Amino acid sequence: MSAQILDGKTVSEHLKDEIRARIAKHIANGQRAPHLVAVIVGNNGASETYVASKERNSKSVGMDSTVLRFPETMTEAELLAEIERLNSDLSIDGFIVQLPLPKHIDAQKVTFAIKPEKDVDGFHPYNTGLMLKGIDTLLPATPYGILLMLEYYKIETSGKNCVVIGRSDIVGKPMAALMSRNAYPGNCTVTMCHSKTNNLEFYTKNADILVVASGIPEMVKGDIIKPGAVVIDVGITRVDDASNPKGYSIKGDVHFESAAAVASYITPVPGGVGLMTIAGLLQNTLKAYETKK
Ligand code: GUN
């Protein structure tokens, strides 16, 4: 392996130390702690894992954290009423509704119902619009976390070719927008690739910065990566693995060993972008709290 690891643990711990210190200052000044709420509907193993991690991390920086669990049978109207309650509760600074939602609930309606000032996932179209216009706002937590990581390692982005694989609303689209904006990190020439892209290798071999958010475990191998590239792996898929006591292991969208042999920097899975998503969420929650005051 020749690549340097972009270590989500180191960066997220550093950011959490900063957040913890800021919160301690607010509390010393007589303010209450920031309060983050996570809503989870139904039983999804991966969602439970994410939400448990969000709760643990928000508490570790001194935030109040509440998880609201509702049964799979909750109706859309009931969830929208719950969101209305969270929107108007002055003791709550930010909240997220964990995705995926049960099929009978329209996730778009739910996203639109969240008050933009409390939308610490950065999913509301009002926040998307501000982001696209380059106006300071709550950014989607995963792309924001990736920016924070690039910044921590002082990775040069200006003038670089950045290829984003994936066009989801929560990662691919905002990531491409942020990497092309006139700021640091940014100022890249961005190409977005997706499932209908012909000759993917043509693009990836020219990518100085490669962000992979396809959701396909280990789809990008070292042979299609430009030597010296910075490789950001957003994937976290549970793959059956009889050799693991849990019965599964977590795979990224990048084949780590072959990619690390050619890249200059690479994020591991786990221990990379997943931790940065949490850091992005905590930064957003602190921002929502400080903006409100
Ligand atoms: N499901 C997978 N990732 C996320 C996320 O960042 N936020 C929410 N709310 N749901 C998710």
C-alpha cells in the first residue's frame, strides 16, 4: 500500500473536541445545551446502528439527544403531525428523520415538512437552493463531512478534476455542487458519473479526486484509478460474511487493497466517511443552535 489513510476517527475526534469546547462555553454563559432529535420509524437494522451512533456522539460533545421510535404501522399523517410538533418545540434545535421510511410514507413529503432552520440533515429543498447559490446554510451531512476531511488534511482542490460516481439527492448531487463552487474545498472541474455512464474508466482514470457513492460494494478497483488520486469512499453496505461473528461485514464502494496501491490518499471503510457524516451532523446541530440564539 502506498496511499495515506484519510482517517475519519482522527478528524471527527478533532472536530468533536472543538464542538465540545464551544458547547461548554455556551453552558458556562448560562445557555442550555443544543438538542438534537432523531426520528426512526419501523425496524431497520442499519438505521438503528446509525441512530445509535448519532445519539452516542451527540451526547459525547455535551448535546442533549433524544431518539423517538415509532412503529412500522405509523401513518404518514401521524409522522407529519410529529414533525409539526418538533418544528414548533423551542427546546429542539435540530432533528432528522432517518431514511429509509416504510413504503407507505412519502419521504419527499416528510423532507419538505421539516422546518429548514432545524433541517440538520440539509435535505430540505430550501437548503439545497441556498447551497447551490453559495449562500451559507445547513449542508447535507455526508458531503459536508467530506469537505471537513479534505480541509483537515489540507488537500489541494483548486483546478483539479473531480469525478463523483453516484447522483443521489443526499450525496452525489450535493457533492458535485460543492466541489465545483468557488471556495475551498471546491474550484474543481467536476464530472458526475452514474449507472448509465458509458466507459466509466475514461472518467475515473482522469480523476485527481474520486468520490464513490454508487452503493455497489467494491465496484471501483485500483485498475481504473489515476495514480496519485485522492479516493473518497462513501459506501457502507452490509455484505454476508460467514467468517464474521456478526454474519456480515461492512464493505465500501471501493476495493480498498487495489485502490490503496495506486492512490495518494484514501478513506477506509469503516473508519472514514461514516464518521465524518456524524461530524457534519453535529456541526450542523451546533450551527442551528447558535443561529437561533
Ligand atoms: N439514511 C442513510 N443516511 C442517512 C442520513 O444521513 N440521514 C438520514 N436521515 N437518513 C439516512
